[in-house]
Amino acid sequence: MFRPICRLSTNQLSKTARSAAIGIRRLHAPVPFDWKDPLGANNLFTEDELAISETAESYCQERMLPRVLEAYRNEDFDRKIIEEMGELGLLGATIQGYGCAGVSSVASGLITRAVERVDSGYRSGYSVQSALVMGGIEEFGTEEMKEKYLPGMAKGKMLGCFGLTEPNHGSDPGSMETMAKPHPSKKGYYSLSGAKTWITNSPIADLLLVWAKLESTGKIRGFVIERSQCPPGTLETPPIKNKNGLRASITGMIQLDECPVPESNMFPEVEGLRGPFSCLNSARYGIAWGTIGALEDCIDRARTYSLERKQFKGNPIAKYQLVQKKLADATTDAAYGILAATQVGRLKDEGKAASEMISMIKRQNCDRALVNARTLQEVFGGNAVSDEYGIGRHVSNLFVTQTYEGQSDIHSLILGRAITGVQAFC
Amino acid sequence: MFRPICRLSTNQLSKTARSAAIGIRRLHAPVPFDWKDPLGANNLFTEDELAISETAESYCQERMLPRVLEAYRNEDFDRKIIEEMGELGLLGATIQGYGCAGVSSVASGLITRAVERVDSGYRSGYSVQSALVMGGIEEFGTEEMKEKYLPGMAKGKMLGCFGLTEPNHGSDPGSMETMAKPHPSKKGYYSLSGAKTWITNSPIADLLLVWAKLESTGKIRGFVIERSQCPPGTLETPPIKNKNGLRASITGMIQLDECPVPESNMFPEVEGLRGPFSCLNSARYGIAWGTIGALEDCIDRARTYSLERKQFKGNPIAKYQLVQKKLADATTDAAYGILAATQVGRLKDEGKAASEMISMIKRQNCDRALVNARTLQEVFGGNAVSDEYGIGRHVSNLFVTQTYEGQSDIHSLILGRAITGVQAFC
Amino acid sequence: MFRPICRLSTNQLSKTARSAAIGIRRLHAPVPFDWKDPLGANNLFTEDELAISETAESYCQERMLPRVLEAYRNEDFDRKIIEEMGELGLLGATIQGYGCAGVSSVASGLITRAVERVDSGYRSGYSVQSALVMGGIEEFGTEEMKEKYLPGMAKGKMLGCFGLTEPNHGSDPGSMETMAKPHPSKKGYYSLSGAKTWITNSPIADLLLVWAKLESTGKIRGFVIERSQCPPGTLETPPIKNKNGLRASITGMIQLDECPVPESNMFPEVEGLRGPFSCLNSARYGIAWGTIGALEDCIDRARTYSLERKQFKGNPIAKYQLVQKKLADATTDAAYGILAATQVGRLKDEGKAASEMISMIKRQNCDRALVNARTLQEVFGGNAVSDEYGIGRHVSNLFVTQTYEGQSDIHSLILGRAITGVQAFC
Amino acid sequence: MFRPICRLSTNQLSKTARSAAIGIRRLHAPVPFDWKDPLGANNLFTEDELAISETAESYCQERMLPRVLEAYRNEDFDRKIIEEMGELGLLGATIQGYGCAGVSSVASGLITRAVERVDSGYRSGYSVQSALVMGGIEEFGTEEMKEKYLPGMAKGKMLGCFGLTEPNHGSDPGSMETMAKPHPSKKGYYSLSGAKTWITNSPIADLLLVWAKLESTGKIRGFVIERSQCPPGTLETPPIKNKNGLRASITGMIQLDECPVPESNMFPEVEGLRGPFSCLNSARYGIAWGTIGALEDCIDRARTYSLERKQFKGNPIAKYQLVQKKLADATTDAAYGILAATQVGRLKDEGKAASEMISMIKRQNCDRALVNARTLQEVFGGNAVSDEYGIGRHVSNLFVTQTYEGQSDIHSLILGRAITGVQAFC
């Protein structure tokens, strides 16, 4: 009844599989464990990807890291960072042409991880520029838009922001109130009115990708707004200050009051939530990588602290079982998270990534990064309250990553719907 | 200072990565989500591996599953199962030659998953035969031993068990008390005395791989004991009954009272804990796969139940958010667990798997399978108490998998030591 | 604006409060910690309550405990237990008169704790008799019913069961299908038809309190059925075997096929779900006490095991931080649980207990008992699989207590509704 | 063999218990549930205690609350708060005489809860003044010290701080390095040298209670230092800025460089860690109350937000099961926490509170307050990042309360030791 596998294997096993199996012999020599790459994910990356990762890591550690403490204290985002990233080719890196690097999704994930290892706020600014705005224009824009905006954005000369969320519509953007209608006085222009909030980069953005309902159809459409072209009083982008997290990124509102936007700056085809959701999917994919970067930094910091901090008879606290368990848990989740993000990156490039896969890794990696960062924070005892240890900043940031671009519970229900076929949003 | 990645990518990116990147285009068509393979792990398996998996799944669902309810109720292990698995080539499947299939570690993981999808007890019996005993003989035995024992074991004609744990030495086998010394009367024989406990298969095993301290050196050595050759009274293997879990596998003690074992049946070279630990590593690797199989069965059962069970206005309980969250959590952990096990399988075959990697996936997959199975059990409400829904059996089994072959906390401390370099066993 | 508290205290503080405050002096002598009563709950009980508790504890430990292992293995409930409890006055103990003891709700909680310290199944049998059936008759029955049934039940001569749950209606009993209508042939009788399931005690009960919809009104009413009065074929109570938990209690169905019940055996006034819910509230109150008893037994067993079990250099495993944390967590939850149950007991007797309070302590004490029992089970390592250590039995039982009489999630939503005023059952 | 409880109850039950039992009757009228006092803890407080609580709550809500947002943003502690509390008699409120209110420990717990409902930082400042410094002087000081310092401190005219923790000795104060020896030049004076860190109030304190080792004996002793009496250069108290939490309290170091302290300002009898630990116990007791106050405020804020925030078809998010579960969990833990704190307060006043009881409630209430506050923060979605919702501030604060005055893990091991009799600090 059943086909014995021996025959399968004798006749059919590929040479790779066979030589792999023979490789078992080599197991005898003990293989060292690398706590920085616990499940050997580096074996899954191409040489190019590893080189890109190294470039990004070096830049982030050497140039970004020294700025972050003050930036976070003062809620101050240094715009030059985007330019520097542009010089290195890190912006919109998966895009082919238009001055972009055209790398794989895994390579772009590795860049994201490197950035968020420093700070989730920096990563947010980077994701908005690369995934949400450049990615949106590349996917939905006209060829003209691409040629006009992408090269400048790739260099970091032009900064973008992405306006979807509204004050009363967070998890449910379909109910948005921002409206576009033919401009009453300027021909060939739409007039946009409405308010967006919690918009990363908005106060300093040159280019605003704003989603609004077209009055005539009631359908959501995407508009690219150039700040320099907006008459006074039609566009305001006041910053939101006194944030609990992501303080190294700049956040604000977008207030549109009959703001004129050329018709040619509306995305030509995409209608409804498919447009913004596709952009968000790219950003969420990046968050799944980035938050593990932040967690890895927490592990590194907690490990170092636990080895240096001595309590009770001069033992490093790393010797205590309760501390070791925290490190083991966090390291495991980081290792699993990287494998899952890599897998989805590969499938993405093969056109096989379901959007629910991205919900899954966004949710899980954010959740686990947050939970473990909080637990590792305990290792620092009272010293955790000092911002110089950095871990408190990661904890505050990671909470925000859990809530934005799909709060964790919302992704649970997206997954639940995909698993059961039944809707539970009520 | 930093090397821009654009140049990297322009000049150096491999053709694969480039064509992969181009593949992004294909993303536009929505990709369906498969709750049975949420992160597309099937894309990582070769055709042969998929065929082997299918063979194993069919056999397990069609032949094993119908036996398990009664077996579990009555603590009754049907030895024929091992023979049937032998006929299909599933035993010792990674071994090259000696009548074994010589498949990859991932293929063997897929077999293990198929078996434990039915029952962890069946998987335990299978793991002992394949990983612990056949694997041990293949790795440490003389050529003579291999030729003598492996073909019969591969066919399932000869059943093995693995005697390491002693009544007073569970997590710390280095303190074992079983002793081997030159037999006082039989030349060319050792005499073994001592007791082993919690030994899967022992009451019905033909071949007992027993670890004992050689009196002359104090070093642990491995001995292959043939039951049929033992004089009456020198070997007893009483069963242990009334277990809380793994009731479909048979468990017992091994009591050795000056049991004579030919010198040629001692593993020739391996000394100390390296021997048994190497075998255990193979078994643990299998457990990491198997427990996810059990969890996947729990997901399947809970999902089906939640769709069929109606409460409050005729809604299926699958519609409730609290139910959906349980399913989303479990599905995520199962998907992540398979990716991690696959990765370690690949590294194993390439000789790159650190033993701590196996600790990590054994610990995490057991822990997560158990936690999620327990949560899913809640979906069944009061009906969970009926053994016909199967989920209670998985929950009880998975608790045992968490404690054996390295209790979860022990693996935490193994990982903690590997991460910090500091020992916390006290 | 604000009234300084000095004046309050100088002029108004009661003598008790003042002398209490002076008592602070006595703090200096260190007070010993009792792990069996970590927060000194015994100070809250009257001397009578302590005496009742002691009686119950002695009986349970000396007479019940020796029976439980075999009873659980064989799914065998010894009916004599109810008679013995009757002799001691433990049945329906809060009822005044009718041969009942008339003790406080806290005293009855202490009895329940003592019983469940041995086994949740025994406690289930006890709760059904005392809280559900005797309590129901006392609260809703006619004086005639009380005089007829309560004295025999108090002695344990007559065993009761409580039929509410139906095969398709667990969490939502309002949809029940069991119907009562005037008996077509027997005057002065109702005819009941329908099926109840998961009914503790049903296979051996003499008296069945069954809830059914009165056909004429569509309202739920309560009926007391005497098995001895039912014509053959009108009442069947087949046992449900092969349970995963509560195996020391007997469970079954109730199948009614035009079963004649005298009109005088219908509760005269109570209509709708108020009747069964009031009974359930009493039972749930008892479960909140009982599950902590089970947890306390788990703590005791795990503590003893951890002190006796030596691993690694001869240290008792009690010395390991990961073990101590499990004990500390469980002990804390047990201590908190007793205080909460005591508080609700006191308020119950004062007529101040909201039903949501009972939802709260039922949910929390079941949840915490289960979670901690599972964690403590890990302390036993592989030995946990042997039923002689008892902890596996508690774990299996406690899962059932979490699901019955209001599954934990259902109580979450009851509480959520009470907190927010909004209904989320969908 | 066993004494039936019927006889017990018939003959011996106290009148209270009996009338209590009769009270069951009154249960029939449904009792409303108060989500602000879910288990009716208010029934446990005397009228005076309730009045004191009300005074404190009014003051805190009306006078403290309006200051906290700016204080937290700017790390600015308004010293006047202590004076205002002094005017109301809230400082050192359990002390008899010396201008103090002499209230019960429960009353003082209620004050603490009211303060921390606003902010843990304000509560920290209050606890240091009341429990650590005033409590320390009252317990260990000479009559002369008490008369000199307590009245001014009670009025809030004199602010205290408590110097125990040193930069390298957090959880293990027994290893402190601060030394006291006879002053080389000032007769009748000790000379103190050393450094203390994370000292709440230190930069603005008038009175510093500092623990130091007496060089001659090596024993820890307590010294009361008046800042105004210290020669320039002998006492520095630089603030620690840029904290992650407790930003509304002021924190600093204490640097002593041959600081002269009169011999009469050393506590006369108490030696070793008993002194500071006794003070800490009082403070920890207060933390157990306070953190529940903070949690209650989180519940209140999350509940309000969930009722006002509409998503998906205009439903308030309070209608979603996942939101209701968060509220139910938090409310339960708050209710349990208050009962436990009340119980320990009563036992404290009766001289029956073991120090491990205080470890238990400090640990549990901090842990549960933190866990639930974090979960409730999710209810706010992206808006949680705005400090105006207040919940982020509580989350950051509560993390600190979990680590100070005995980090949670340390209390786990204190409890573990008390439960098992075995030490696990290594």
C-alpha cells in the first residue's frame, strides 16, 4: 500500500541530499556555538547579502549609534542620517533602477536589522522612506513619477512620509475621512482636505504620500504631494512631541486644507485599501527584521552587563540561573525570528509570500522582541533606569513597534481569519 | 569609509539574487495562505524529502492512528508497528548502508513529525530504535556490530532500547552507578550490574544499549546486550505501568545482576558522556520535529472543533476573538518551529550543527508545543475531558517530551552556559 | 480645602486602630514564616471554622487519600465517601436545619479545600451534593421538598446530581432543548424528555435535579426527579468513561424519555436561568476554595520532592534558583487565592457578594492553580510521569475545573461586561 | 475517630458566625458589582481609614495630578508637595506622637495607594520621607533624635533621604564600602567617606540617613546627617538625570568625603543589616499598596479609552473580547493585591507580619501591576505613545518599582529560601 522509502532513496535521492547525508560523519568534531548567530542563519545568506549586511552594520554602529542617546533625550531626528544612508545605497534598496541598489529582500532585511539594532526610531524613518514611500511609488506610480522622485529619494536628498492613519481611524483605515475632489479653482488639480496623525517624518518631509477618498467614487486613492508646491496654509505638518518611545524619529500630523495636488500625482490605477496595504506589507516585513535587531542589541547589552556586574561573593550575575534563563529565552526567540524573516524574504522574491505570512512574522517578532527586551531589562536591576544602558530605550521603542502598522491583536485576528475562514472583528 | 552597496550590487550580485529581486514584481497577485504550512516550509524540502514525508504521513494516519486510542487507554504498545515501519524503510533512515535508507536529516525529521502527529509515544518508540540505538551502533560500534545488528533493526525484526538514566540520576548521568567489570567466571566477558529506569521499549527489547562505568577506569562505556544471550536472572526488564503520559509506548526498568556481556559488544573507542550525549543529540533533534507534529495535530483538531461547535446565536466558536488568538499563537509557533528544525537539519548534514543548537530547538519546540497544546485544549471546553477528542492525550504526552532527554530548564542552563561562558548548575 | 488626617486621628480614631498602631512595636521580634499559610489567613478564621477545617482535613487525609490512586486509575468512585462525609456533617454544611450543620460560608470553603487537597474529583462529587443539589432545594424548593430530601442527603444516604449542560449547549445553557410538558397519561405529572451530559454523579444518583424548558411558557424550570419513581425506560444515566481528568468522580449522561415527574417536584417560583445560575454560583464559590487546596497539595509534594531529590554534587534540587522560583510563584498564588476566597465568603454571608465576584475568584483561582500545578510538575522531571507522585493527577483534574462551571474565557467576558457595561459574547 | 462538625456547630458556633450564615438568605437580591472595588475590600476598612483614604485621594487627584505631566517631562520634583502632604498629616502617618497622625498600617497603605495612583515617583518621594527616614528614626533613633527631627519632617519642612545602595552593591548591601571612623580632628564626631547611588530625594534632602560600616567593628551602623552642618566639600549630592522612569521624583548620589557626623547622630543600638532591612520592609509594604494604586489608574484610563475609542462599524473597542480579557485580568490582580496588602497591614499592626510576607506582597503586587499595566497599554494602540494618556508613564514607573527595594528575582529567592530552608543565592 505504501511506497517504501528505501527504494525512493536508493534510486532517486539527489546527489546533494546524498552527500549531505554522508556529511553526518563530520558531526563528530564538536561545532562551536555562536551566541550571536545561534542557529547559523548566516549560512542562509549569499556573500553579497553578507557584504551588504556588513556595510550597513558598520555604518550604523559607527555613525548612528553615537548620535542616538542625545537624539532620544531631545526628540531630535538628524536628517543627515537619511542622506548618509543614501550615499551608501541603503535607501529603497530592493528597487531595480532609478539609482537604487536592486538587492534581494533578504539583503534589505539585513539592512533593516542593522538600523534597528541601533534604534527603532531610526529604523522607522528609514522604513518610511524606503518601504512605504519609495516602495509605493515604485509599485503604483507612473513611470514619470518614478523618474521624478525615486533618484532623489534614493540619494536621501528628498525625504518622504506616508499619510494613512487618521485621528479617529487607526486599525480601521477604511473609514478614513480625508477627501479629494476636483480643485474648485485650479484646473488639472485635485483639492485634498483632512488630517492624518502619527506620521513618521511628516514635519520635515519633502514628499508626502497621502491616501484620501476620491469624492466622486468614494474609493481610496494615493496622492504624492510635494511640499514645495503647496500654497501657504494648505499644508501643515505640526510635530507631535513628548512621545514615550521612538523619540529619535520625528513624528507629526498632516493637515490638508484644500491642498492642490496635480492630477498626474495621483497613482493611476490602484484603488481601495490594496494600495496602502501593499506598502504596509513591505514595511511590516522590514519591521519583522528590525525588531530582532533591537532584541539582539538587548541581548548583547544584557549579556555584557551580567558578566561585568558582580553581586554576592564576587560572582558575575551571569552565573545565576534566573539570569541565564532570560538570556536563553531571548536568544532563542531572536534566532527563530531571523529564520522566519529570512524564509518570508526568500518567498517574497519568488512571489510566494502570502500577506498573512507577513502578519505572522510582524506580529511574532515584535511580540517576542518586546517580551524578551522587557525581561532582559530586569537583568540591569536599578541601573536599568539610567538611559545610558540603552535597554530602556529599546523597551520603549519596541512597544511602539508592536502597536503600529497593525497592532498585535489585529494581526492575531487577521491570522485567525486566515486559519478559520471566519471573521472576528465583530 | 563605508563601501556603498550600490556598487556591490551592480557589479557583484549573483544572478540568483538579481532574478530573485526581479521576482518582486510577481508579488502583486495575492498569494493564498495555507494554515497547514503557514510560512511555506514545504518550499525548503527536496522532492525526495516531500515524497518520504508523504509516505510516512500516509502510513501514520492510515495505520497508526486507528490503534492509538485503545493503546493509550490500555498502556499497550503494538510491536508490529516497528515492523511495519521497518518494511517502509523508516527505521534508522539516515544511516547509509546496512539496509537503511540513507536519507537526509530533514527527511528523517519529516518522518518523525509524521509519527508524532499521531502520538508522542509512538514517536518515542521510533526514536529509541532509530536515533538512540541504531544511531549509536552506527556511530560508535565496530563494523562487526553494525553488520550483525543494523539490518535486523532496520527491518524492525530486532527492537532496541537505550539504558542511560538511573533511578537517582536523571539530569546528571555522569553520576551513574551501573558498573562493568571483568566477568569473574566467563572469559572474554564483562559483568554488568546496576539499574536503569524510565527506559522506553525495555520490557520488549531484543537489544539493550546500556551505558555503564568500567570499574578499572571509572569511565562510562557503551555495551550492546542481546537479551537472548543473557542467563536467567541476570537481566530483568519490568514494565512501569500507570503512566500519566506516553501510554502508547512501553516503558520499563533494566535490572542487571552480574549480567555477562562479550567484550566485543563494548563500543571500542568512545569513553565518557560523549557517547550517550551524541546519541541523545540525535534523538533530541528528532523530538524537535516530532513535537511540532503533535502540535500541528492539536491545531487541526481545535480548528475543526471550533468550526463545528456552535454557541450563542449559532455562531461557530471559531468566530470568537479569544479562540482565534489561541489558533493564531499555536500556528505561529508551529511554523517557526519547523523552520528552526529544518535549519538545524541542514546544518547537521553539513557538519555545522553545534550541540547547543539542538538544545535550543529541543527546548523551544517542546515548550511551545506544550504551551500551545494546553491553550488549544481550552477550545474544547468540557469536552476536552473526553479522550476521543485526542487533544488531552497530546497534552499529557507533550509534558513528558518536555522533561525527557534534557528537561527544559536543563537545556536553559546549557544555553545559558554557551551564551555567557559561565556555569550555573551550581 | 482638605481635612488634615491628624485631626481625624487625634479625635476620631477608634481604640482598635490605635492599639493596633501601637502594636507596631512588637514587630521587632522576627516573626517566623509558615509556608503552609504564607499570608496568615488562619488569623481570619474563627475558632469554630478552624475546628471544622481540622476535622475535614483529618478525614480527607486519613480516609480519602488512601483510596484515590486506585480510584483514579480505574475511574471508580466509592459511594461510601459521601456517606462518611454525611456522618461528619460535611454535606450541605451551610444549610440551617434539616439535619445540616449551619456553618458559615468560610467554614464550608475550608471543607471544600480539604476535600480537593486530596482530589478534585472527590470535591466535584461533594460540590454537586452540597452546593448544587442540596443548595438548590434549600433555596428554591418547597418546604415539603426540603423536609423530604434534605435530611437524607445530609446523611449521604441519598446522592444527588445536577442536570443542566446539554450535548450541544455548554457555555450557553439558555439554548437548552430538554422539554417538560404535562404528562399525556399521568395526571399531576410533567413529562420530561431530553438529554444532559457531563453530569457528575449521574450514573449512581438517587435524586436528579434537572433543568428543562416548560413547553407552555418556554421558561426554564427546575425538577427534582427520584430515580426510584421512574418507570423503566424513561430515565437512563449511562456513565462516560475514559476521561482525561476527574477520574475519581463518576460522570455520565441523563437521558429522559417522557419521564414522569410529579408537579410538586417542580421548583415553585424560580424561572429562567436565575435558578441554575444561583446554584452554580454556590458551586463556583466552592471551586475557588477547592482548587487552592489542590494547588497547596502540589506545593507540598513538589517541595518535598525537591528537598529529597539530589542532582549535581549531591545538592537537593530545592537549591536551584529555577526550582525556587516555581515554588515562590505557586505559594504566592495560593496565599492570594485563599484571601480572596475568604473575603467573598464573608461578603456572601453578609449578603454583599456580587455574582461577578464569584466569577472572579472561580476564574482566577482555577487559572492560577492550573498554571502553577503545571509548573510544579516540572520539578519532578521524568518522575512526573509516574502517577504515584500525584501531581499529574492534580494537573489533569485542574484543567477540568478550569473548563467546567464556566470556562475561564467565559468568566473573562462576564467580568469584561461588568467592567465596561458592554457585551462581547457576539 | 473524627468529630462530626454538626455538634461543633450546634453547640459552639459563635453568634457572629451563625448570624452570618443566616445572612445567606439575603443573597437573593442581586448585588451590584463595582469595578473600582471588585472584591469589596472597602468592607475591610474602618470608617477612619476610609476617611483618611478619601482625604488622601482628594488631595492627590486635585493637587498632585495636575503637576505630574510637566514634572515627568522635565524631571522636576516640586518640593512643595512634601509640605502640602505634611500639612495634611500624611507624612510618617503611622508614628505615634512627634506631630504624627498615629494611624493604622492599613490607613497608611491607603495613603500610599492614593499617591501612587497619581505617580510612582511621587510615591517614592513620600515613602522615603515617611517609611525609610521617619520610620527609621522612630524605630532606631534616640529620644533626642526623634524630638529633634520628627516634628519638622512630619510637617514636610525637613526632607529626608535614605542612603544604603552603593554603585557596586545593589542587591547585596552587606558588601557596602562606605566607612565611618572616629574623626581625625573633630572630637565627638565620626568621619564618613564613601558613595551612595540611586538615592531618591538626595539632591534636595535636608537630612540624610546614611548606612556605613564602622571601621572599628566592621558592622553596619546608621547615621543621620544634617546637610546644613556639613563643611563644604564633605557632602555632595549630584542629581542623576535622564532616567527612564520615576522622572517625577528626584534621584541622586551621596558622596561623602570625610564628612563629620556627631556621635550622637549614630543610631545607638542597631547593628548590621537588621537596621536598613527593617526600614526597607516598611517601604516595601508601602510599595505593595502603591503599585496597585498605579494599576488601578491604568485600569481606569484603559477602560475609559476603550469606551470612547470606536473602531470597525462604530463599536467601542471595549466590545472586543481581546480588550475585555485585558481589563478582566488587570482588575482581578488589582483586587487580589489590595486584599493581600490589607491582610499584611493588619498582621503588621498585630506584630504578626513575617518579613517574607512583605517580600511576597512587594514582589507580587509590583510584578502584577507591571504586567497588567503593559497589557493595558496595548488597548491604546498607537496613541499609547503620547504621554498625555498617562499609561506609558505608569508602565515606565512600575518597571522601576519592580527592581528597587529588592528586585523581583531577589524576593523570589528570599521566598524560595523561606519555603525550602535552602539558600540559592549561590
